[in-house]
Amino acid sequence: MLTRRALFSTAAAPLLAAAPKRPPKRPPKRPNVLFISVDDMNDWVGCLRGYPGVHTPNIDRLARRGALFADAHCASPLCNPSRTALLTGRAASTTGIYNNEQYWRPNLPDAVTLPMHFRANGYHAAGAGKVFHHVAGFNPPDQWDEFQLQVFDDPWYRRDEWYPWNRKVPNPPGHPFNGLRNFQGEFDWGVLPGLTDNEYGDARAVEFGENFLARRHEKPFFLSVGLWHPHIPMFAPQSYFDLYPEDKLKMPELPPGDLDDLPKTGRELAAFRRQEHERIVREGKWRQAVRAYLAAISFADALIGRLLAALDRSAYAKDTVIVFWSDNGWHLGEKEHWHKSTLWQRSTHVPMIIAGPGVRAAGKPRTQPVTLLDLYPTLIDLCGLTSRPDLDGKSLLPLLRQPNAPRHPAVSTYLQGNHTVITERWRYIRYNDGGEELYDRKQDPGEFTNLASKPEHATLKQELARAMPKSSAPPQPDRDAFHFDFATHTYKRK
């Protein structure tokens, strides 16, 4: 007696024989991702024309082979909140992660980060260097299939409890290398004695990337390489300093009285760590510091060139999406301020480029304002990942296909309740105490004249304010609220 299974097979056989043979559908091959980041790089990049004569040939070449987002802005102008926003896809006003002292993992236990989402969709996730914030506790090992922690150029400075993998050494002779008196913290620059180009910390991250790209991979991969440069301390080989003779430098603009028309909170943000600006100027080191920043940018560019060359040599050159970004900008004395942590152009404007499969009209800049928050949903679209309705950014796929596609304003947040809205024409800032700034970006690119008090702009401000978050989450607890164990990577609330 034939079984039910046998009956089904026998009856189906003639039908199958009569039907034309069709090969089974294969799922489309998903692209790999090479995710390259730098730290504190503002728009002093050749393709962004932020500084005349800057040497960034590799970044500029990448812009020509992809889509340069010429008006890209960070979600928050500080390392940890910017990176947390990008990598979780959720704005600081949503998560309450506003500063560098807040762990994201115990405060956002349900967050699905970009590498986690790629892994959940069958990708191999690997990384090296500064991707998440660099202090212990910000880069859980379950994010990656393999990861190489940050290698520091200044191991003598790093605190043991913040960097337990770092082998601390005594201060080297000649430190601080910039010659500043009353030196404090990591605000140093210069050439590290005795080191070759390949012995700097960022070169170790690049070497990891080169070796990874030379391997055979059965699964599609998400490879993230995070460079420290041009973050302080601004150390670089002498050849990159030689690119910028000190007497040829173009110094940042600082008109007299530039701060006079700022509201209270704007002046306070400008004054943050002002003693460093004053000391640099007082000791005649301003030009040297600008030169060091440029040297660090060009050194980062050379390292990026190594990664791109490794990709071009590899078997993955034609099916890899390349994403390049910086976490925030950087002041070099504008508004009497160094560092980031402001809502002005110098602090929020960042380089951002996407190249590879899915990019049309390569080499044509996209001029619409966008933010780093948009990268997560964009990569979902480019790589065919499962969608995530909880993301705050909007996919850039329409702009990758059509450079002139319409776009909503960009928004950046610094600390609770302080936001800036950016359109192609305007920058509107509103602080949590009601203070306002409004700048005409076309007529006043240096943002020297605050127009917020002009009655004729009242309606404009109302329209721009509609793009701001409707609410701001309260700040999450700082890391001092937790006992963190690096060996087990666990957090316990005190």
C-alpha cells in the first residue's frame, strides 16, 4: 500500500516533468560595507573647500567616485552622543545620551546598534579603533564577531580605570611636545620621536582593516575602521607638518565683538574650556596648533588611502559600499573657542561620503542638509536589511539615486533642550532657556551676525522651530552611577 508521501510524490511527477524547468531563485547578493570614521574632523577637507590648500587627495578622490554630502551635520557635537546617535539610529533627544560620561548600554538595554543589526541579518561584523566612544564600557564585545581596541599614541596619559587594556608608560622625554607651559590633559601636538608612520595607533587600526580585506569571507561583511585623528593630541609624522609652512597658514576668523550678540547660553558654550584658547594665544602657539590640526587631517587622509587601496586590491572592490564620516567638527579659535560642543557650523558640519553599489551620479555633490542619523536607515536600504521603525533618521537613498531630491531640514542637539535647525539658507538655534540665534548661511557663512532679534524673521523662526524635537528626554545617569567590570563587561547600578 502506498503511503500518503509516496502518493503525493507519484502524482506530482508527471506535472513536474511537463513543466518547463526553472532554476531556483537565488537571493540577491548583498553588498559588503566598509565603514570609515575619523574624529573631530571639520570641513577643512579639499572637496568641502573649508580650508584653502589642505592636502586630502584620498578623501577628495572618494568624493569623486561617490556621493559627497556637502552639507552633512552631526546629530550632536560631541563624541559619545554623536556616535551613540549614529550607531543606535536614535537622536540624543530620544535617548537622553547627551555627554561623554553616559554609558549607552545599561541606559539603553534594548538598543539594536548598526553592527548588531548587520549581524542579525547574516553579516560578519568586524571593527578596529574608535567606533563607539573609546573609554572602557562603551564598546561591548557582543557588538562584533571580531574587534581590535583602540591603540593610543599617548599611553602615558591614559587613565588605568578608563583604558584597562592600555599598558601605561612614563611620560616620554620632551613631553608635552607643543612646549605649552602649565600643560593640562591631552591638548598636545607634534611629532612622536622614534615612531615610523606605521607605528602610530591609527596605523594599527588600518592594518587590521587591510588584513581583513585580504582574507576570504563566505558571508557579507560590515567592516568598521575608526581613526582617532585629527582628535587631540594631534600627533603626526613630520612629513605631514612639512605640508603646511607656518608662515603660509590661513588663520581662523575672529572678528572683534563676535560674541556680543549671542544669548546667555551661546556665550557659555563658547566659553567652555576657554582657558585653553587663551593659553594658546598668550604663548604664541595659535599658528602651531592650526598647523598641527592640518597635519593630523592629512595623516588621516593618507591612512584612509591605505584602506581604499586595500579594498581596490581585494576580491570585494566592486560589491562594497564605502561610508566615510566624522563624528563632529572642531573649533580652532573661532568664537574664542577650541574643541566642539557648540551648535555653530564649525562644530556640527562634518565630511560624509557614500560610494559604491546603489550610488548614481557619482561625483555630483548633494547640497541638501543631512545628518549622521540618516546613515543607519540608508544602509538598511542599500544592503537589503530588515527595516527598523524605531530609527529617527531618514534614508538617503532618494538622494543617492537623484542628487536633486527634496529633503527636510537637518537638526543637531547639544545637551538637553538645545537644538539647531539647518536648511540650505538658514541656521536657527534655540536654547533650553529660550535664547535664540539665526544666521543667513548664504550671506554670513562665518555666522558673525545673529539675526534672531529682527522682527521680520519672526515667522521664519516659527517655521524652522517646527523641525525641532517636540520633547527632550531627561539625561541618562552618568557612568559614576554604575559599577563596571571590564573582564565580564557587566554593569551594576550603584
